[in-house]
Amino acid sequence: MKYLNLSTVSGVKIISTLLFLSIANCLYGQLPSYAYYYRVYFRDKGTNYAGNYSSQELLSSRALNRRLKAGIPVPEFKDIPVSSDYLNKISALGLNLHCTSRWMNTALFKSQTPIDLNTLLDFQFVSNVKIVKTPGSKTRFNDKLGFMIEQTNLPLYDKPVTMVNGDLLHNSGYDGKGILIAVLDGGFTNANQISSLNALRLRNGIKATYDFVKNNVYVYNSSTHGTAVLSVLSGNFPEYIDGTAQGADYLLLKTEDVDSEFPCEEDFWAAGAEYADSTGADIITSSLGYYNFDDPSLNYKYSELDGKSAFITEVAVIAASKGILVVNSAGNERIKEWKRIIFPADAEGVIAVGAVDANKLISSFSSSGPTADGRVKPDNVTMGVNVPVQSSATSIGLSSGTSFSCPVLSGMTACLMQAVPQALNTDIIKILHSSADKYDSPDSLYGYGIPDMVVALTKLQDIYVKVPGEETIAGPNPTTGDFEIIFRQPPEFLTIEIISMTGKMLFRREFRNYSGRTLQITELENKEQGIYFIRLIKASGISVQKIIKLRN
């Protein structure tokens, strides 16, 4: 397995999120133990201004394209790195810099011994300091990444997909291809080995890895939780696992400290989210969340579940404002004292996903809403009880939790993005609401309910796809490779054949129960210049389109 150097992505210097990295010192060596972590808030960014940086220095081409599509200005204040001058002055006190957040204009420092906060507050450029980790060990109550796997044959392995009509999108060729998903989790032990991810690894679909807890590139340790999540997204094992976005590409980002539970993990999550943004991720899927910690004095209160108070919630809101679709587990707290959704699931513009069983009944554990300010949460629910997962090389089984209903939905949204690339994250959130079975009467358990992916696709295409006057049209024509066919009416079934001028059939594919009004064709990409015939066999009859292929 090769790992991307996180100092460059697509030739771009990611100087903002990764300002703190010192891979040479921490990749192989033993890190010292730091018992105290401090989040330092800055009043400004010093001499760092938007005019000092080109967009290409701060963001990859993928990220710039996502911002351009949504009409988001680049760069703006939140894209600018934290002042290195400020960081150096604080480091000179003997504190060790762990990470920064350009979005929040903060830095996370750590120390082996406690410090006087006034020492930091004496700096005029510091507006606030919060202690976000103290000495202590993980409590049993906070072992949130633990999950059990059961060996049983029920329900059907593809039930999570068929429940939302996702199989019809898959059958139509939409598997998330071309979409980049950032998975924020606590570790991916065995993800470099398990059989259901063989296809993902063989096509080099894991585009980058990083551990923001230990500051190194290796993530195949600490926990199998992220592995199970990834298997729900990209797993492919016939009759056992049917991943929701098997064609998507992935960033595997470890942001959860499995050894303790403290607010500094919100800073790790922020660093991961900002890296995902800089790299050009389309989706952040996070089966994580926070509200109570090993030091109870740091716990959140329900009154803060208002979409703006928690640090991680603010970060998630900013991520969404950058055009990223943020999908987060609602939490498994309804059988516990807290009962409510967890942070950052309370964020406006973040899809909070609850869990139902195979009979579409809400699970006993799925966290409830509403938010403290009365908004509907969770947003949607998908199957999160007895979901097929793989976390070890030797077994595939069923597990439960909103940790798994979350990737069911985030993977399906990747298929929607592939089908309608013009769609914005805000469009998809609205469509998921309006296509769900409780849209007219949302509540605090199901939210807007179980979405229907075929209805969602139709609604998105009604917005972005112009209905042709002819039965079918193809374009661009001429093309250098890729082109799209648009149907006046979605075909009930579809067979496509590509035939050369000499009559030789070069490609044939049958689609069962075809959904949607468009079909993306890439099979001419490596073909010679010339004329090709596209024969479409539909329920309404047979039609032929002539395509002129130019040199690449």
C-alpha cells in the first residue's frame, strides 16, 4: 500500500490544515505522553491575508471545482492558515503544537505538565484558551466504538440498500464513481486485508490516509470500527455484503482517540474535515459524535445542542458551507441517560442519520431529537440494525448502530452525486427530506423518515436535466471520449450497444429496472477516432444514435 504525502495533493501545498506536521519525527519514533491539551483561540490571523495566497496554494483542483460549482468565493478568511508567528511565540513557552484549525482560527497545544492559562491569555493576539484534555483514563461509559458482530442469515444481505431503493440506482450504473468520500473514524484495522475491500484496493480507490491523533499516515490500527464502516460503503462480497458506494474513492482519516474521550478529539475532527476540504472531498461521512467526556467538568449540556455552540458543530457547519455534504450518525444514546442526538449531528446543513430495523421500525438505541432550538433531527433514517459488515479477515457478520446507518445513506448520496453532478450539497439534503416517507409529518425519532433514492434521483434531475423534445439525445457530439444520453422518459429497462462502422459490437450492457433520465457513457474514451453507433433497446422500442469520436 502506498500512502500519499500529505504535504501535497494534486500538486497543491496543503499549508493550512497540515501546518503542524512533522512526519519525520513522529512516523516511526515513540511519541512522548502528553496529559494536557489546550485549545488556543486567536483574535486574528496576523499578517496572513487572503491576498497573500493564491487559491491553488490553499486548495486542490478538486476543491476549487467544488467551490466554483456552488459559487463559493476562494480564498476567504477561513481558508487562510493560522499565523505562524503566533504559533511560534506560544511554542517558545515550551508547549508542543499538535494541530491547527484555519476555519476556527485556533491551535491545539499539548504539555506533559499543567500550565497557567494566564500565561497564554497575556498575549494580545489570544482571545481565549480552553483546556480540552486532562489526565485520566477512558471510562466504560465512553467505549463508544465498541460493536458486536453476530453470525446469522437474517435479514437479507442487501436489505440496507433495497430498503431505500438503492439497488435501482446501482442497477442503473450509479455506484459513486468519481466521488471522493472522507471517512472520519477511530481506526481502520484490517481494512488493508479484508476480502470485501479487495476490489477497492486493487483499483487504488483509497486515495490517502492520515491519523490526526498520532500525526502519521498509518491508520490500519487502533480500531476495527472504521473498517466496518468502510465495508458498508465499499464492501463487495456476493451474497454477504453489498456496499452502497463501491465505485467511490476514499480518504481514510483517523480523528478519534480510542484511548480516551476528551474535547481535543473535536480538534482532531476539525483537522480531518479541513484536510478533506483541501483535498477536494465531496462527502464527509462520520460515525462519531460527542457530548460527555472522561472529565465530567468538560461535558456538553442539552441547551448547547442548538447547532452553534459546540466546537465540532461549528466546524461541521463551516464544512457544509464549503459545499461538502456532511453526513453524521445521530448517535446510539436513546437507551442511555443523554437520549438525544450527539454533536455535530445538531448542525444546520448536516444530515443526522438515525437507525431503523429491517421492518422499518426505529431502533431502541437510535438517538432522538429535536435540537435544543426545536429543529427536526434526525434528518433521515436508514437500516442500522443487523447490517452486514466485515472487520476481520475471517468473518462477515451483522452489527447494529447508527455508525452503520450513516454509511448506508452517505454511500447512496455518492450515487446521487454521480448521477447528477450539478447538484449541490444543499440540494441533496432537501431532496433526501422531501423523498422520505415521513416528509409530511416529521418527528423526533424518524425525522423525515426513510428516503427513496429513485424519487430523490427524479427530483434532482427535474431540477438540473432539461427534458429533450426527442425521445433520446446524445452529447456532446462530437466527443473526445465521455458523453451522456438523455431520455425524454426514464426507460423501464435498457440495453446499450456500441457498434463500430464495420458492424463490430464493441460494448454491450443490460440495465435492470433502469432509473433516471440520463446515462453517462465512458466506453469510447480509449477508442480510435471515427464514427460509432449507439443502439438503445428500451421498453418503448429501439433507437440508434451516431456519435463522432475525436482524438483525445
